[in-house]
Amino acid sequence: MPDVLEAVHWGPASKGTPKQLVVLCHGLGADAYDLIDLAPSWADAAPDALFASVNAPDEHYSGFGRQWWAVSDRRPEVMADGVRRAAGFLNAFVDAELVRLGLPADAYALMGFSQGAMTVLFTGLRRPVAPRAILAFSGALIAPETLAVELRNKAPVLLVHGEADGQVPVLRSREAEAVLRAAGVPIESLYVPNLGHGIDDAGIAMGSAALRRAFP
């Protein structure tokens, strides 16, 4: 387990000094290389952004890939403990990267897929300085019962989920949407018919639009 998360970087597309940071968080059993290919697809929307795709802190139980926390016990209280620990790692990475790049405290966005989406949803809304956007693909809102007392900001959230997802049911994003709307968090959502546990062109386009709004 590393003290500091490792990352793969891409950009900025403009070839200049980074003006924003977009942090990408992979899913269970994947690694930093799993999402970095999204960066060129979103380069037009955020040409001055440095994309940083991070490795989750723990080795996956299979010995291949990484995980944000173990999922052998999926009781809600255990999942909440896991994502809270993961948030500590992600917070430290974001803060250190912003300092390293000499960027303002709000010049960042968070994106995650599956377990990474659960991590960015939990972490992003509890940060004292809001991200410009939180993009959560095929995820869920862990520990929704604590959000009301722990909510630190109302960053705009994009939820994207395949309706045929057999790993993380689409109901989990619909539940997240209801809780976040009730908390006054700005929400945009896309539920894609016939899409399983993955990201398609429609989701990439929605992500591009969200980043374009985040970094006008």
C-alpha cells in the first residue's frame, strides 16, 4: 500500500502550463491505465487540463489490478469504512497535485468509474473546496445517511449508468440521484439503454459537456 497514490498523466492538449486538473479513478480490479484513454476524448472540452489517472491504494485480492477497498464484506457499514479510508488517499493526492502544479484550490474535477465513481462521489462532496464537477459512471452513493451532516459543497454531479449493468445495478445511480437532489446538489443524469458495465460514446459526450461547463 503506497503512502501517496501513483498516477499516469496526459496533457494538457494545449501543450501549455496546466490550468486545471482532472483526476480519474478506476474501478475494482483495474489500474490507472484503464481510464487514461478518456483524456484525448475530453481534450477539446478541457484543453488546458492535466489529466491524472490514479492507481487505487490497495492491490486487488486476485493479485491483478488495484482496489479502493476490499469488497469481500459488502455490509453498508463496512463499505462506508472502506470508502472513507479511500477518500483520505484521494484527498491527499488532489491536494498535493494542486500544490505541485501551482493551481487554485478549485481548479479541479473528479471522475470515476464503478468503485472509482463511488469514491469520487463520497470524497468530492465532502471536500471544503468544491470540485468544478464530479463525473460518476456506473457507481453508487455510499453512506447516503451521512451526507446531510457531512456535505461540504454542492459541486455539480453527472451520473451515467448503463441500464443493463449486471455488476452495479442502475438502481444504485437512480438512488444516488434522488438523495443528491434532495440535498440540493445540481444533478445531470444519463441512463443508457442496453449498456452493461461500461462507458459508451453517449457517456463520453456527456462527460465532455460537463467538463466544458466546468472549465469555460
